[in-house]
Amino acid sequence: MKKNNLILTMLALLFVSVSFAQDEDQDDDATGTMTNIQEFTPSKLLKKGQWDIKFFNSIYTQTERTDAGSTSVTIPRETFFTNTTEIYTGISKNRRINIGFIFQVRSNTFGGAGALDVLSFRDNDTARSGLTTIAPSIRVQPFKNISNFSFTSSIYLPIFKDKANAPYLDKRSVFWETKFFYDKTFGQDKWQLFTQADFGFNFGEKSEDANPADSNVSERFANNSLFLPLGVFLSYFPTTKSTVYVNTKQAFLIDLGNDFSQNSTSVGVGSKYQLSDVLNVEASFDKFVRGSNFQGLGQTFSIGLRAIF
């Protein structure tokens, strides 16, 4: 029942922006101005002195995963909540360099607990929560004449305490991730194609080299690996204040010395709506449709707020 309520809530958030925005369609067309959700895609950088603050929450829950191959097996419910807060500001007059910080808070439950139990932020034999990572970050538009191409490079530092025999909380890795973004608007500004390619390196000792007496070995599964997700998003703008999109993602975890690799495919839908000149809201749903080597086959429900000023 809790899962059904969560799905209904996310679907309502997903489509409310479209129905609400239709009432303002004529006004938007009359102004002809570009709103934040149109202008500030992940490819576009801030002007000097501008700020971008994003508060994004997601719940991933699964009752299925693959075995060591690609066959689906049933497991007791596991749920992972992640809050990601991103803060950036523009520092260059030519709008080509932004700097910022990223903070992540996580809460996980295991052993069949309800999907919304992660919001209790408990710490016991079947649950764990806390502030897990901070990351200094930089955004760069490398080519002056290509304003819709940029990259973001961040170094995620694990700051949570290492605990032996504790439930999994987050990767015990120093994670250097660089994301490349490109978008193309077409169809009289009603459509937009957005692409993203990530290169993430997980640094750290092998799982087999960790001391199980004082270390959580499971949190080292991704150490010495390359994380390579690729994503394509197709967006439609019913009005200048709203958008709906579909996406597909393919991700690879490539072994570079830890004797573990994975891959997965997911599809999703989402929507954004501009609430004011500063604030917009986003809701999305993603489903993992395939995977390999103990890859979860669950669903992700997300909602976020973004302020640009």
C-alpha cells in the first residue's frame, strides 16, 4: 500500500505542471521571454554573481536484482534515500566558469522494511543514515562559440565513519566524476534533446585488502573502477514555464583492479515547472529494466527544487 501511495504521489507531481501550465499558455506566448527551465539546462553556465541552488531528493527501492549473470531474483525490499544539495556560483564575466560544492545525505533500509521507512533516518542492524559525502566542483564551458556544451568535474570525499558489520551506507571511495553535457533546442523552441556522458573514477583499496574487523567491506565494492553512465533526454515544452521529458540511460561499472563489474539499463519520465522567476520544481520516475552481476532492478522516485538568482 505504501508503495502504491508513493507511485500515485509521484505521478500526480509529474503531470500537475502540464495541466496547470496550460492555463497560462497564452500569457507565456505573448511575453516571448525565456524562463529558467528553458535557459539553464545542465549545459548552460551562470553569469558572474549568479547563484544556482538545487535541493534534490530521490528514493530508490527494489525487491528484485540480477544474480551473478542477468537473471532476475527476488529479494527482501531494500530502499535507498539520497538527498543531494548542489550550490554553484558564476565567477567569470564571459559565463564560462562556475564553482560550487555538493553535499549528500543518505538513509538506507534492508530486510523487507517499507519503502518510506528510510525517511525515519534510523541506525540499527537493518538501517543506516547520515551525511556521507562532500564534493568541491567546477563547471566549465570549454569552447567560446558552443554555449550549449559544458562539463562539470567534482571530487566526492567520503566523510562518514567506517563501521564493521554495519549495513551499507555509501561507497567508501574517493570518487572523481566528470560529466559532459550537450543540448539542442529545435521545433520553434518546443523540443529539446539533451545528452550526458559521465566518467567517474573510484579510488580506494580493494575489498579483499580491507580489514573486516574495523572496515565495512561491502562499501568498497566499487573501488578501483570506472563508472560510465550515458543518458539521452527528450523534452517537450507545452509552455515556457513547463516541460515534460522521457529518458533512457545505460551505465557501466568497469573493473580496474577490484575484480567487480556491472552494467544496467533504465528508462524514465519527468516534468519541470517554473513556480516563480527564481524557483522551479521537478519530479521524475525511473525504472531499471535490465542489468548484470547483482544489479538492482528497482524504481527511483525523485522530486527536487531549484533556485537561480
